[in-house]
Amino acid sequence: MTVPATTAEWTCTRCGSTNRLLVATGTATARDRCLHCAARHQLTPAARPVRWDARLRD
Ligand SMILES: [Zn+2]
């Protein structure tokens, strides 16, 4: 069975790089690591569906 997915696009707060993560539709929070500097972030959906808010986490 295929799970509907959406692209979460977020900006690294450490290096400013744009990252993209495929998440299941309806996901409230996600975790991802910056491809460029490897900083871990907590992601939450923003007003615009594709653009997610990113917070640095340790
Ligand atoms: Zn980064």
C-alpha cells in the first residue's frame, strides 16, 4: 500500500542550506539532518504547505 507523501522543504538554521525531506501526508513533526553541515533539526509544517519551520535540536 502506498502512503501519500509530501515534500517538506526547510532551511538549515546553521548554514542556511535548503533541504528537502519526503514525509507522509499529515505528519505533524519530522526530524531531519542537514545534508551540508549535518545539524539535526526538528521540523514542523508552516503556513505554506511545502515550506516547513526548522529548529535546531541537539
Ligand atoms: Zn546546515
